[in-house]
Amino acid sequence: MTAPLYQTSPARLRIVPAEVRHGSVLAELEAACFPNPWSESVLAGQLTCPGSLSLVAHQVPDAVGYALLRTAADEGELLRIGVLPEHRSRGIADELLREGLRRLRKLGARLCHLEVREDNPAAIGLYRRHGFRSVGQRTGYYPDGATALLFAHRLAPPMAEGDPQSGAPVS
């Protein structure tokens, strides 16, 4: 069993790398978190894709959230982040994002991109709290015609283990 990367008490949140065996769990989380979920086969493809960085959050014994990221050269992208509705507003998405950004930095990413629905203020607030800045938009990006806001965050070089994370906003 993989050792936990993050643990709190009393909630006992653990964030661990997602593996192929987590495909069905990710599909269940995805379906509960998004109105237009990715299929299990798309999620499985992400888990096996080169440059993939996938995390799952557990509040023992249940999986309660996940994040899918990827790297290419010196850039990263946050593809998905989801937390079960009944577990939202407890800091789980913050911890998933913090851990994902830490791992991207460790892999050499210097910038992280993402798209977010313009009508999702909770997600926009999450990204802004972590230093993301709006850098553009894609009108009609989503199947229902909603606009995607493009965000980016310049990542600081990896720090020594035990040092607090840092990052600088994109200017």
C-alpha cells in the first residue's frame, strides 16, 4: 500500500497517487461531481498517459475527491478536480490542488494552466487563492455554450522537503 502524502486529524484526509486500479473509483467520483462526466475509459486513458499526474483524496475509508493533472516539457495543466458534494467546503480541493502543484513543481513544471467555467465561482475562488490569474477566455467552450476562463499560475522552483510551498502569480 502506498504511504499517505498528506494526513490530518480528526478527518484523516490522505492524498495518494491514483493508479489504474482506481479507474472505477475515479469514474464514480467524476459522475457525482460533474454534470457532463468523463467516461471511465477517458479517465483510464489519463491514468496511463505519459506525463499524467493523478491524485485521489481519501477520508478513511472513502474516496472523496480527486485531481487530474499532466505535464509536458516545463508546463503543467490541471484537467479536473472534483470533491463529492457532501464533502465540499472542507478544504479537500485546496489540499488536492496544493499537492498537485507541489508535484508539478517537483517534475519541473514552471507554469500551470487550467480552464474553468465562468459560472463556477467556487472553483474560480479556489484557483485565485492558490495564485492563479485570468489570462483569457474561450467563448462557447463547454457543450452547453458556457464560456471557459483561462487561468495560469507561475510555479516557483521546487523547494527542499519540509519548506513551505511558494508560487508567484502570472503577471
